[in-house]
Amino acid sequence: MKNNLLITGMAFALTLTIQKRIHAQSLSPQVIASAGGYQSNSAGSLSFTIGETNTQTLSSATHMLTQGFQQPFEINLLNVKAYLQGYYIGSGQMGDVLLNQGVYANPSLDADTLQVELREANAPHNLVFQRNVILKQDGSLSVRGMGVIGQSYYLVIRHRNHIASWSTNPILINTLTQYDFSTAANQVYGDNQREVESGIFAFYTGDINQDGVVDGLDYNDWENDSNNFAGGYFSTDLNGDGIVDGLDFIYWEENSNNFVGAISP
């Protein structure tokens, strides 16, 4: 009899949760427990609570309290501003690269896809969160649910032909966290940015093979695609105009001559 009541109670709680989602209500779950913890690595995360001995669901028009069931951490929002040197066209804007390279059929506000990482504040700075995110042409990107509120991480941005760039220091994750790489060279670890316009800074381009340095190996990739008149979604298209040609070589040559490479803690 007790088992039947427990199953009925769980089904009732599930029904209420589904109904709330259908009616598009937004919940911010919180957990009150006598013990618990949170563990994570590059493959995933595990959160748990201990101490709830009874199961009961109470609800109103705006809230739900479920005792005895693990609930997720509050979803946070990370807003980032960053520019890519090769794609920057001026006035705080990058080109419509996904259209130029044939990924999109129509104009959009998107520039390209980035990989956003959060890494532990202490050495060896293990990867704890990773997400692919669309970077807008105005340099903005947003990602939800990365990081644990109250914890600090290095923020790392990777792109298919630009130098991987780290935040200068670990950043504290709150319900709303903002970080702007573009305001100064020293917003990136090691001051490792290029000023593309007065007061606007961008990540260096030219790391085509993503080995952390702009060098002759990247040139070999560019030369091969250029000789084959490549056009489309190619990492060797450093300026994002859809064609691999001498305009891309100009970016590679400058950054190679200046020994540009990734700098990390």
C-alpha cells in the first residue's frame, strides 16, 4: 500500500511539472537539504542532496516545492563580448561570414560558431564546462547553464582559425555574469589581442591548424587551398569573405612575422 502511495505521489508531481512546462511558466528550482555536494569533470557533472526522509509535493499557481527529490542548480546566464580579427569590418561589426561561406542561404546577424570553455581557476586548469555557441556580428554571445554559481573559472574562447584566448583572471559565476574581451588588450591573458579599431580589440587570426601558433604549418594549409581556388566554409579563409586568396595571406603573414601564439596561465 505504501509503495502504491509513493508511486502515485511521484506521478502527481511529474504531472504538475509537465503542466507547468506546457503553460510556459518559468521555474527557478532551489534545494534545502541537510547535506549534499557537487562534482564535475570534462565529461559531465553530478549534483546530489541528502537528508530528505519524506516525499511531498506542494504547489501553487506560481511555485512548486518537491521534498525528497534532487532538483537542478539555478540556471545562470553568461554574456560575453569578443571580436575576431580576421572577420572585423569596422564600427563594432564583423562580416556575415556564414552567408559568405555558404553555410546560410540568407543574411543573418550571426558571424560564426565559437567554442566556449570554463576551466578550473587553479593549475592545471582542467576543463569543467564546454559549449559551442554562435557569435553575433556585433561581437556578442550568450550561453546558459555553464558553471556553478559562486565558483570562479578561467573563460576560454576557441575558434577554428583564431588564437585561443583566455580571460586575464578567473571570473566569478553569478546568476548573470558578463565579460568583455574587446575593451582592452589586457582583457585577454598576456595582453594577447590586436587593436582592430581605436579602443576595440580582437583575437588574433591565422592559427589554421589550431596548434596554438601562427607559423609555416598554417601557411601550408592556406597555400594548398589557395592554389585549388577553394571557396566556402574553409578555415583557411581568414577574412571570412568566402574565398581563400591573397587577402587571407596578409593576415597570416603579419601575425606570423610577429610570432603570434596562444598564451595561457
